[in-house]
Amino acid sequence: MTDPTTKLDLPSVIPVFPLTGVILLPGADLPLNIFEQRYLAMTRDAVAGPHLIGMIQPSDPDDRSFEPPLYRIGCVGRLSDFRDTPDGRILITLTGIARFEVERELTERTTSYRQMVVRYDRFLDDLARENDHTLDRTALMEALKRFLEIQGVNADWNSLTGMRPDTLVDALAMSVPFAPGEKQALLEAKTVNDRAKILITLLEMAAATGAGGDTPLMQ
């Protein structure tokens, strides 16, 4: 199998897993518990094929239809871990490769899951991302500390402070339970530095209002 992290040959048609409030970012790992039949089929087809699945959010978090409208931007990931469970579920980990822009949905398909025709032109830098040393780590950590104090969450600060700044930004963007629209803004940020600025603003706003709900950070 060709490694799409080093070759610009990502497929133009990919299966997608729509999930409200969940984003995948390039280079980050996303564990998922697959149990719905159409997504079990999608996962098994991905394992038998290019090992790629696109994560994308429904554009309306209140739309409970079988195939709701989707945002235009998502992120394709590679299956880096795959485990069947005795009760028929599949536990997987997706490792983010690159963001994509949806051109159109594949209407003539033989699968129960949705497939999209996508392009990656806007996000080719995702394939060769380097550590951004310009990130304001101090401002980020201060905003995070205030947010966690309001939430009453005890974080493993040794783990957090030991992470690369860009890795920390992406981990927080994926794990803090912001609203779906806020998650999408974090996903669509042009650079990690831009994402960090949005993240700091969101943390400060959530701390000021006491919003944010349960916060599944590194405990």
C-alpha cells in the first residue's frame, strides 16, 4: 500500500464518517468505537482497501436525519489501529493525514455509507507540517489553567507541559468539548498558530461564562 503521508496521491473519493462535535487534525490520533452497521462495513472496506476514512461534521448539530448535510471541510485519516471486540464492535484509531474540501457527494454508490469527491489543494501543507516555534505557549497555558479551574478539572500538567506546542494545540482542539461550530473553526484554521489563537479565545470565553461541560483532557 502506498503511504499517503509521503506521496501526494490521496484518493479523490473517500468514505466519510460524519460525527457531531468530533474533529480530526493532521498528525493527531483519534480513537473511535465503531458499532453502527454501515460504519462497520465502511471500516472493513477501509481495512481491505487504502486504510483511509474521512472525518467530517454535520453542519447542523440538531439534524437527526439519516444523512444530514455536512460541512465542506473535513480531515482524512489512516487506520493506524484496528481491533474487533467480542460483541461485534470495532475499536480503531485514525491518524490524521490532511484536511480536504468536499466537491460533491457520490450519489451513485453501492455502499451503505456515504462517499465524497474531495480535493486537497488548500491543505497540501498538512502533509509536511513542521513544529511551529512561534506559538505563544505561555498564553495558551494560562488560558487553559483558567478554563480548567472553572471546570474543576485536574490535568496532568507534567504531560501537558512536556508536549510540543503544536501537538498540545491540536490535542486540546480535539479533546475540549467546544460547540460543533467552534470545533469546525479550529479544524479550518489555516495554520497551527491560527488554531492556537482561536483556541486561546475559546478557552478564555468558556472560562468567563463557565461553559464547556465535561472536559475529557489528559487526567
